[in-house]
Amino acid sequence: MSKNTKHTSTRIGKLASETLQSSNSSQIAKQLAASALAQRESGKQTGAKMEDVAARVLSSERYSKDTKELAASVLSQSNKQR
């Protein structure tokens, strides 16, 4: 299996941290934020379940710009062979 060497940027890391601390953030946004932060400085990559969540967020109109940014970051760090 190929290894994705991308990491979460500082800007997305800050957004993810703010999302996790906010009581107004949705559960989906917090899941995406946690995934993005887990990939901040590690060799981890997005799992299949989070790929699916991120893809659904990006294709929906009901999520905020920030949630979609987190989803895009998480999806960009997924396994390209999946």
C-alpha cells in the first residue's frame, strides 16, 4: 500500500484546534478536525471511514466553509489507491 506523505498545514491545524474547542461545532466538523490534527506531524493517513465522511461533506450544501476546508484537507491525505 502506498504511503501518503502529506501533512496538515499550520492554517488547517489552527482551524481544527478552534473547531474542537468550539461548543458550536457539529460532531462531523469535530471528527474531521480530530482527523486533521492526528495527521499534523505524523505519518498517519486518512482511513476509509473518514474518507467517506469527508467526501459526503464536500458534496453537500449543508456544511460550512470551515467544515468543507477540514474535509478537503482530510481527503487530500487519504490513500490514493483506495
